[in-house]
Amino acid sequence: MGPAAHQEELTQDLTAMMRVMETVLVLNDEQGSSTREMSKLRTRNEKLEARALKLDGDMVPPSWQRACLRG
């Protein structure tokens, strides 16, 4: 293999490695974004669960009220 062919092969290898690195950077950025989004969704879910429990508690009358309603 002559010097020109060797240089061309190295250039192709370097180009391929740069594409791989670009892909890795994009995928890492997407994963970081997904992690942040998941954290936000977990927080929102916890708030909604707490609100649902509160609303459920507000709908059920205390035991003394249930006893009065039954007579």
C-alpha cells in the first residue's frame, strides 16, 4: 500500500470515527434530556397523587358523619 492509499484509508477511518462521536454526543444529549423530563414527570406525578388523595379524603365524610347519615 502506497503512501497516498494509506493516507486515504486513514482519512476514511477518521471520518467514520467523527461520525461515531457525533452520534454518541447526540444520543447522550437525548438521554440527558430524557432524564430531566422523567424527573419533572415524577415530581408532577407525586403532586397529582397527593392532590388526588386530598380530594378523595374531602369526598369521604368522617366516620361520625357516616354514622349520623346511617341513623
